[in-house]
Amino acid sequence: MAATPGPRGGGVSERPETPESENKPGKGGRFLTLRRWLIAGILVWAPLAVTFWVVNALVSFMDKSIVLLPPSYRPEAVLGFELPGMGAFLAVMIVLLTGALVANILGRSLIHAWERLLNRIPLVRSIYSAVKQVIETFVSQDSRSFRKVVLVEYPRRNAWSIAFVSGEPIGEVQDRTEEHLITLFVPTAPNPTSGFVIMVPEDDVIELGMTVEEGFRMVISLGVVVPPRRDDRGELLEDERPEPHLSRASSPDGG
């Protein structure tokens, strides 16, 4: 028991001492600390691991192009050991040389002859033409495909989904409707490479200010990563802009 002065300088009253165990953090506090450390570690390593996995898978896939070289010209035959990444370098060089080739008249003539040959094969023709049209749509600078992010009521009313404008339907689809339609791609989460293609009236969608990259990031993160708010021109709103850093020299006391 600890002695403390009584009220108004009177007698001495005794106060029970606090056990040392009460001053130490309990098991719950230690668990919360470990949990916080674990989450912080995951936030550091998870993006690095996923990035490494994607890059490694891409390089490994491209590295298989080394089989295009004759066995006597491969790195293991010339240098005596395998050289990782040589196939990826070879794949990039093939793409660059192909681009340089089709940039002139002779190269375009060869490509057209090759495409005419492919168009004679039924199954190959369908796959090749579809993939080519999709890639040309993405690469074209004048294309509206995947330039805007919108909100659409899907799959039912009052249930909103993130969607990307992939184009405008033409031909019979547009002729048989009274309203101007737009084609939307509604991705699934967390894998945005699959989804649904829907055609809705343009007036039934709400255009968002976020970029396409921010929209995909929101889908992949299951809505956890929320993009900053933007105005109709795509610029950050005032309350979303970082505050300017005030240096010590600008403080009132000059300290």
C-alpha cells in the first residue's frame, strides 16, 4: 500500500498500488501491433510479388522465341551457357524489324499476300480477322474505344457498374433502334479481361472524370482503390489536390 496525504493536510490515506502487469500492454495490444506490422509488410511485398510474377511470365513467354534460331546459333551453343532474356530480346527485334518492313510499299505487299493466304483457311481466317480488328481499334489514335469511363445501370435498375465505352454500333443494330446507342464493356472483377458487352442508349449512362487506367485499377482492386474526384474536364477538384508544402523559412517565427 502506498501512503498519500489526506484531504486538507489531514491524516495519511493509503492507496492500493497498481500491479506491474497492468502497466504492460496486454495480449490484445501485442496482437494488434503484430497485425499492423503484418498488413504493412503485405502492402510492401504484395505489389512487388505480383509485378515480378507478371514480368517474369511475360519474359518467359517471349523467351521461347529463341527456338526460332538454329541450334548452332543459340547462346548455349555459342557462349557455352544459357543467356536468360535473349529470347525476349529476339522477340522485340523481330517486332521492330517487322514494323520497319511494313512501313514501305514492298513490305505492305508482302503482308497483303500473307493475309490473302490466311483468309483462305476457314478457322484461321475468323480468328485472325477478329484479333486484327481489335488491335487496330486499340492502336488507332482516332478511335473512341476505351477512351471514356461511364456508369451504367447493370445488371438491373439501381445497380450501377463501371463500364468502358468501346464504340458505337452501326448497321442493323443501330437501324432497328430509335435511340442512339453506344457499346459498353462491363468488366468482371478482379479479372477485367473478361466481362459483358452491352449496347445502351447514350442518355442512360453517366460519364465519369476518371481515366481508363484509374477505372481498371478500381475494378481490379474490387473497389478498394478509389480514384480522386475530377471535374468534367478531367482535372482534380480543389479538395483532392495535395496541399502545398510550407517550408520552415515561410513560418511566422522564421525558425
